Amino acid sequence: MATVCVFTPTFNRAYILPKLYESLVAQTSRDFSWLIVDDGSTDNTAELVHGWQAEGLVPITYIYQENGGKQRATNTGMSHCTDELFFVVDSDDHLVPSAVEQIVDVWQGARSDVTLAGIVALRGTDEDTPLGTHMPTGVTRVKMWDLLHKYRFKGDTSLIHRTAIVQQHPYEVAPGEKFVAESMAFFAIDDDYDMLTYDHVLTICHYLPDGYTQNFVENTKKNPIGYMRHKRDSARRATNPYDACRETTLYLVGCMLAHHRGGVREAPNVPLAVLCYLPAKLARATVFR
């Protein structure tokens, strides 16, 4: 068993996946395995991965499944992972050469603290340039909700979790949909654990035109139930008026997209939902039209 499982869900990314593979071959620590869940690719992903397995430079487990979306693929990965830590690295990203070594070194001093779920580090455009802000000064451990909403962290994170913990928090993807916000699971983990902050770039990120982030509005419209559930949970967690109004409004947008009646009645704060209803209708008619 390795310390780190690098997990990659992929769909028709054979053209970019070699970049990640090359970064794994170049790792300064070999204390990792690579678990790939192919979410129904129709390109030559399988042939590519089988070739890498034959090379024997990186321990690779390859699982193919029918297309069900990134979160279902991640659920499959979590259920098959036997390593201590679960590190999701997207197929269009790659790792800095010492990423695994840094994770192992940091974790050696943290694994005995059972109140820690894992490590939250940075993603960047290169090893020295975070994709957003740095970790808040003086904060060594944090809940993901607080990182985003209290400390107003902006940008992307590299998240490394205890496998045993993420296995208890699989993604709940609605029937007929293929996506739900990953942060919903991370916020659920907040209820019982903290994350250790690590203010260094571990993952180099390249957003591609076929990715989820670049297609946020269309992706939300195709997966409205997941969006509605996510925003209802966020509205419930909000601790200041701005976040409460914003998340309640977006929750109601999700209800409208899902044609779900009773959104106001089921809101965490019904009076606030009444006030946010008209702004939600406006957002539905403009941003999410």
C-alpha cells in the first residue's frame, strides 16, 4: 500500500493525459499509485494506459465504466482505493516534480491527528504562481467552508484526503444527471474534521474548452437537481447576510431550473427566500437563460 493514491477520472482526454503521466514518472518520491477511472471514453485512452502499464514505470490501476459523469467516476475511484490518502488530479492537470514527496513529508507530522481529514494545498499556472490567492496568513488548519467564505480564498486548491474519510462521503448524483458540485462533499467533511493548510502549488492546472469550469452555466442547466441541493446546503451553512442571500438566491434558481415547486417553503430560511425570489427569477431569465 502506498501513502498517496493519485486518482484521475477521465473522459476522452487521450490527447492531454500523457502530460500527467510524464509528471508522475518524474516524481521525486515513488510512494504513490495511479488510479484511473475511464468514464466511457471513445478515444484511445485504454490503449494509451495499457501501454504505460506495460512500461512499468508507474503502478497503474485502470478501470473502465459506462459514462456517468465525473462524480460517479470519483465514487468508483474512492471505493477501489486502498492507499492511505486520496488525491484527485484531473486529466488536464499535472503535478510538480516533488508533489508526492511534499505530501508524504507534510503528512508524516499530521497523520496522528485524527481531527484532520487531510491537506489543502494550491493549484497554479506554474510551480511559483498560484491560481488565485495564497492561504490565509497564520491559519494552519481550516474548514473548507471557512476557507472560502470566512477567509475569502479565491482560486483552486489541491485536496488530499484520508481515503477512509472520503469513502464515507460519496457524491450523491441525481438520477438522469451527471454532475454535482464537489464542494458539497467537502463541506460535509467539515462537520467533523479540519484540513491542514499547505501554502504551496502541487498541481499545475490547465482549463480546457471541454471542461466543467468553462461550461458552468450549461452544466448547471443540465444538472439542476444537483445544483439545487448544493445551494440549499450552502444556504444552510451561510454565517453572514451576504452569503445567506447569495446562496438562497442561487438555490431558488436551481429550483426553477429543476421545475421544483416548493423551493421557498423548503428553504433553510423561508422569510429570506421570499425576499430572494424576485432576484432569483431575474437571474434565471438572464444569467441562466
